[in-house]
Amino acid sequence: QVQLVESGGGLVQAGDSLRLSCAASRLAFSFNSYAMGWFRQPPGKEREFVTAISRSGGSTNYADSVKGRFTISRDNAKNTVYLQMNSLKPEDTAVYFCVARRTAATMSVPTQGYDYWGQGTQVTVSS
């Protein structure tokens, strides 16, 4: 079973930056066979798509709410995906989940249908 372990969450002030990491292991296929992404669940709300990156890292997709502030990247040699979050706002407060989905090489970056989820890491932004 694929294992995704997030790290890097914490408590920060509005305007600060934070970098999340997600290490993947126990993969049935090579890491570069999977699109990777991040979802989040704000308190009292449903989970929502944040961003995703293609197998090679050449394509990305962002929710409108984080465009221009968040950047997703991946290091296929380290089986790791990152989420750089800048200019954080109180409304970014949520549990952030790393996700993975095996995709075809020609597939566009998916915003749903992820098969594997991490346990989540808490990000709290104070005003």
C-alpha cells in the first residue's frame, strides 16, 4: 500500500511562509508514474483541491484561491513533493493532505480521483 507522509505544518502568522513536504514510499510503480497533489480541509468544511503536479513536474494546476501564492514542485529522485506557501492568510488554516494518483503520461493534471492520501498535517495561520 502506498504510504504518503506529510511534514512541515505548524502555526504561523498572516503573511508568513511555510513549506510542506510529502515523502512517498511503498509504491507499486515508480514515483514518476504518479501525479501528486495537495488537498486541504478547513475547520468545519469539506476537503478541497489545492494544487497538483504532473508525473514529470512539467505541468501544474492550482485552485484560484492559492494562485500566485502557493507553488507545488517535486523531486522524483527523492520520491518527494513539496508545497511552498507564501503570503499565508487565516483562511488558509486547514489540515493539508498529500495525494497521489497513477496517471498516463499524456494525461492532464487531475483535480480529483486521487487514490492515495496521507494522514494530513495541520497548518494554522493567525491574524
